[in-house]
Amino acid sequence: MIRSICIASTFLVLNAFAQADKNLSSLTRFDSDLDLEVYSKMDIRGVRVGDNVLERALNLIEKGGAIQYISGGNRSEKVDIHFTQPYLESELLQNLSLHFDKDLGFVNQVSLTYRVASRYVDILPVYNKTVEQAIVKYGNPLSFQQLQNLTKNNNSELRLSSLIANLPTRGESSALIRAYFDYLQVTPKTHFVRTENGHALLLTGFKQCYFWPHDEFEELLSLCSFQPSSGNMKGQGITLTLRNFAIQNRISDFQLMQDEQEIEINF
């Protein structure tokens, strides 16, 4: 009986590798049993920052995902898993990207992008539904009132620079958090506005973003798209991205520990 179960399990794994073909082979350099033992609170499609990328990729294949080509071969740092579902007269394309460190295979960022296959089908209803479902799963995003409290500023528009100036400055993650928001500051006028629901919506260049911060921004979920007025929302799609800056540091520390392990040599 046990032998039958083992054979069945092996068959499932081999089927997964066969489905992914050579696209998944570059991930086999990682140990699927390697465990960081710390993970993000939030997840996207069941994938958390800190997860083992090989284990998660196999799981997503079993759920119907199609592995796409992984660039970089044995030094790759990202794998894309595609899902599709019918949408009106078209299809809703979903690309789940798992970014991982190239040495140990721990997931350090998760992104999910929605696009509509047909150029004739409006993507705005998909955007509205994505925001709605994100609130159902993750709770309300950062509110404008929370932002005003954090920045000690009661203006009707709040500059991103004001948030950056009031980000936490202590801890190993502070530099990474600041660097991320610095990247979003396309111009000095990049700012937040209050939505009808009281949420804080960042307008940066042609993009707009909501944020779900945890632990003083050490963990951060963003939902970004091009603004409807830009005319390119459909082309760029709607992207949810999960980051955990503290775990990114933990992965780096774990790598150093692995590198520093002494080798025992006997004569």
C-alpha cells in the first residue's frame, strides 16, 4: 500500500515536470525541502513571500497553471505561471510571477497581473472587481485619514514625499522600504488623493496604486494599474504585488549562513 502511494506521488510529480517540459527544469537546482521558516502574512493565490519556489510552482501546475519559459536558465530569478478563464466574448488572462533568489529558491516577491485578451472588451469592470475582491480578502487599503495621521498633514492632497519623510527609520528594512517609495516618486508632485470610499490612492505618472501595509510597511501589498484617463489601462493590465522587506533581508542572511558553514575534511 505504502509503495503504491509512493509510486502515485512520484507519477504526479513526473507529470508536473512533463507538463512544464524544460521550463521548470531550471528550478530543480533547488532543494524543495529547504524551509526559511518565516513567511509573509498575506498571500497571492496561496503563494507567500518566503515560500520555496519549486514547491509552489509544482502546486500551481496541479491547480491548472501553465509554466512559461524561465529566462536565465540555471541563474533564473523569476517564473511565470499563466491561468485563463472565459470573460464575456473574450478571455481573462492571469499571469502569476514568482520572483525568487537565484541561490536558494525562496520567493521574495509575488505579482499577479490581469489582462483581457480582446482589444474590444473593456477592462475597467475587471479593475473595479479586483479592487472589490482585494478588500474582501485583505481588508481595506491604506486610508487617507491614516495617511494624514502618519504625515501629520490635513491637506486634501498629500505628496508622496511627505509619506517618505515619515517612514520608519529604524530596523534593517527601512532602507528597502524607502527605496521602494523613492522609485514610485516619478516627479516631486507625485501625490495621494482621497477616493469616495476614503481610501488613499497614489497617482504617480500615468499609474495609480492602492496599498495594504503591515508592520510599519515591512510587508506591503500594492494594487496598481494605469489610470483610466491614460488610455493604456488595458495594455498594461492590473497588477497585485506582494513584498515583505524584512523577509528579503532574512533570505540574504540565510544565504550568508549557508555560505559560512564550515566544511569538515577528514584525512
